[in-house]
Amino acid sequence: MNAIRLPVVSPFPTDIEIANSVQPQHISVIAKKLNLNPNHYDLYGKYKAKVLLPVIEELKERKDGFYVVVGGITPTPLGEGKSTTTVGLCQALGAVLDKKVVTTLRQPSQGPTFGIKGGAAGGGYSQVIPMDEFNLHLTGDIHAITAANNLLAAAIDTRMFHESTQSDKALFSRLCAPDKKGNRIFNNIMYRRLKKLGITKTKPDDLTPEEIKRFARLDIDPETITWRRVMDVNDRFLRKITVGQGPDEKGMMRETGFDISVASEIMAVLALTNSLSDMRERLGKMVIGNSRDGDPVTADDLGLGGALTVLMKDAINPTLMQTLEGTPVLIHAGPFANIAHGSSSIVADKIALKLVGPDGFVVTEAGFGCDIGLEKFMNIKCRYSGLRPQCAIIVATIRALKMHGGGPPVTAGKPLDPAYVTENVALVEAGCANLARHIKNTKAYGVNVVVAVNRFSTDTDAEIAAVRSAALAAGAYDAVLCTHHAHGGKGAVDLGIVVRKACESATEPFKFLYPLDASIKDKIEAIARSYGASGVEYSEQAEKKIKMYSEQGFSGLPICMAKTQYSFSDNAAAKGAPSGFVLPIRDVRASIGAGFIYPLVGTMSTMPGLPTRPCFYDIDLDTTNGEVIGLS
């Protein structure tokens, strides 16, 4: 195996220095480890390749490997190392324990990379490389999402403009393209709309004036439009904008805004699709708003489902990369974990499970704490994929547990309070209430739970022992100390051994938190109870939306709760394991193409802003050798 040798370096190198110190293997070498031949992938330079979807069909008779999901306790703003743990575990399984393994991760957004969080390739000696390529353009998937999203946004305003300036007959005539003889015809996309309207006629000339009007006029209500433009940069000044101010738009002015690209529903569609045909259907079903009669208007109604699929046809293939120790990684999709479901793609996991075979492992990550990413992984991603994990890892740090035990605030960019770097077992024990609730909730799905204690140099043996004791008392399969950040795969060998045993001993049937045929409110309240809430309070707007979505036939979708990642409750300052609170639902929205309803708990920003000193201050290019420096 290609195990790295760790030099004794003081001070500890930066992530980009470590990444640049290891020469990646040509991606064809990584592909060969998975028995992929050149027909199974398209090269994107030396160190990246797109693995093609037909691999799933070709290997459909092969038994899947073990499926492991990595979540975490409720995090501090600094993060607790889920990505690093995911990568370190895979390096341990593949490079040290000689198991077939594939890591599946989300693609980072350039917003956080250049903003406040930095990259998402892991950290220390547990990273995906090349780090700069991973964190920047990769193979262009986010750019494809941006283009598709903005094409749909442009189509919405354009359609409203043309409907306001043309008669029914003129509009209908222009929508129906002529054939070679000059006859107006319906194409496949138009037949989709005819079918939706219940019109069985196949020739434009056969439609009555009333049918022509129904077909040609979407009559979009501007007040109901939910579709916004996107870009993959943090820019607070684009959160609200006004469009249609030009003289040629004839007064079609309305207020809208920008989201960051990874918040687009198209990103969630990419992550939750099972095939190219499934993606085509999902993209076409995306609802952008309502007509003035209250009917949902979709991308297919605008004639755009096919074009969106064309823009996304290459993005559906996951990107093959490698860890520092030469184990394979599939990077795909990057949905937010607070407003979307926060997991990498179904197709990446399905490909990986076939490639590793029955004795191998696929390790994936769910965003933020288990109440956010892992709950959605189980109740949304697992429903649509049909896949069932055997083991869930909950990453914990002494730092975060002390915060939940009543320690002072942890703020990104500021030095840690002395309470976090000196021994305080009582503070750790108090904070373990947060860990215990996450263990209880995760075990309820029928999976074995392993706690990974991500160790920092200031953590003491007594503090770690307190965490292990609390984890076992709460029902964890085991709790393991990890030092993969400093030691790579060797620092996660114990975790790898325990995870293997946990997977092999998994016997409980998988269980969802709620049935899909429950009402929207019943599903929301089931999730709220798992948070520790005693009840749910709905705003007038939320009540109205729930009624509307139920009447439109969307009540059978799973729920994707949008709330703060920093607490079980709606209050980010409520640490530990709060209970007895009433969860306020201020609004309810829908991603119909992706396939979920998302209630908003409090205010969720879909376009981050830049801090006073963004990460881009540290990023530069060494023009003597072409290496990126300062990327974290």
C-alpha cells in the first residue's frame, strides 16, 4: 500500500503544505485498484476522472459492501472534524488494514473556501488530494448547476414578459416550432404539458381557442416565485435585488435575489437522483411558483426540463480522486446541510458499494450534527436510494463537549478560552448530554453507533475516559480515540477495527423516523420530538403553505428541516440537550424536483456574506513552481 511517512515537523505544517508534500498517483492507478478499466471513466487531467454511470448496471449482480455514515455531535463554529475523520478512517481501512474502501464526499463550495470556513478536503494527514483542485473548480459540476439554475431563472422572467406582450394565438404560434414543411408541431416537451393539462390532441391546429390559452399561458403569479439566481461566491449585497429595470422590459420589475450555487434545488436533485432518466424527471418537476389560479408551475411547463438535463448530463458522473495514502475517493454533489439534506450523491454511493464488493467499505459523511445531516441522510437519502447503512459514526471532540457542558462561547477567528485547553472532567461530563441524545436518536434507525473521539493535544486521558464511559452508557457500540489528523491512517486503525466489527454484527432492521403517508405536520412534529421539543408552533404563513402543498398533492414527501446547526433547538445559544421548548416553524417551502418539503425554523441564509478578513487574504500562487499556497 501507499502509506505516507510522517516527518516530525515543528510547527505542524499547514494543510496545503502537507497536501503539496505528497505526489499524487496518476488517477488511472487509483481506478485500477477498483478494477475500473479506461472505458469506465473519463480523464480530467492527471489526478481526476469522471466515473461513468453504466458501471452500476455492469456490476448490478455484485453484492454491495458495508455502508458507513459519519455524523457528529452538535458542533462548535470551528467544526469537529467529520471530513477529516471520514478520510482518516478510509486511510486506516485501505492503506493499513488492507480492505477495499471508497470514501464518498461532497464537493466544497467556493463560497466558504474563499470566505470564512476554508476548504473541505479533510485536514492534517487525512486529506483528499490534490487539495487545491478538490476545493476549487474540480470538474465543473457546480458551474453546470449555476448555468442550469440561471437558465431557468431567465426563462421565468422571459415567459412572463412575452405573455404580457402577446396574444394567446401569437404566443401559441411561436411556442410551436415549424417542421420542414412549415407546419406548427408539438415536440416531446410540449407533449408533457399537454398531458398535464389533460389535452389529448396531437396537432396544434386541432386545439380550441380555450385549449390554446390554457397551453400557452402559464400566467405565473410573480408574488409566488421561489426560484432565484445563484453564484458560487459569498456576496451579501446580492441577497435582494430588483430585476426588470431596463427600458426594454416594459415595467416588468420585481424583487428577487441570489443564493449561493450549492443552495440551488438543482444541487439537491443531483445528489438525490438515481439515474439520468430519474434526473430528467426531477429537473422537469421542479416547481418555480404558482399560477394566478394557484396551480404549481414547473420547469417542464416552461419547456426547460430537457435543456436543464443537457447542461447536467456530465455533472451526474461522480469524480474519482485519492487520499494522501492513495485510497480512492468519489466526490459528488454539495447540497447544504441546513436548508437541504447535506449528503453526497446517491449515484456515487451506489457505484462505490459495487466497486468495493461484499467485503469492502464505503464511508460517507452527513453534514453538521446528527440532528441535521444524519437525520436527513436516513429519512431522505436512504428512502430514495434504497440503501441502508450498517454503522453510523458520531464524531465528538472534548472542545465541543465542554462547550455543551456550559463552557464559554467558541468563536471562529478568536483564541480558545483557557477552559478548553485545561482539564475539566466535570465540564466534559455535563456536555455528554448532547452526545447521549445523538446516540439515542441514531440508534433508533436500527444501526450500530460508534463514537470517534477526535483528539487534540490538550485533551487529557481523564477527559477522554469520561467521554467513553458516557458513550457506552448511552448505548454506543463502542467509543474510540482517534489521532488521524496528526498520524493519518495509523491514527484511525482502532476506529477501523471497531467499525468493521460493528458492520459485521449489525442485525437490527432499519427503521425510518416517520412514514411518508403521515401528514406534513405529523412528520414535522416527529422530527421536533427527536430534537427534544415539547411541541411545534406554526406561523400563519406556515399554516397557509402546509395547506397549499397538501392540496397540490405534495404531502407524501419527506421533510428536510431547515434550522440552526448549533443547537437541537431553534436557538443557537441553547447548548447541551435542551428539552421542553416549542419549535417555531416560520415558513414551509418545497423542493418538488429534489423530493422534499422544507420547513424553516428561524431565519436561514442562502447567500453567505464575507467576513472582514476572508480566507482569500491568505491564498496566492507560487509563480516559481505553480503551487497554490495559503489554502486551508
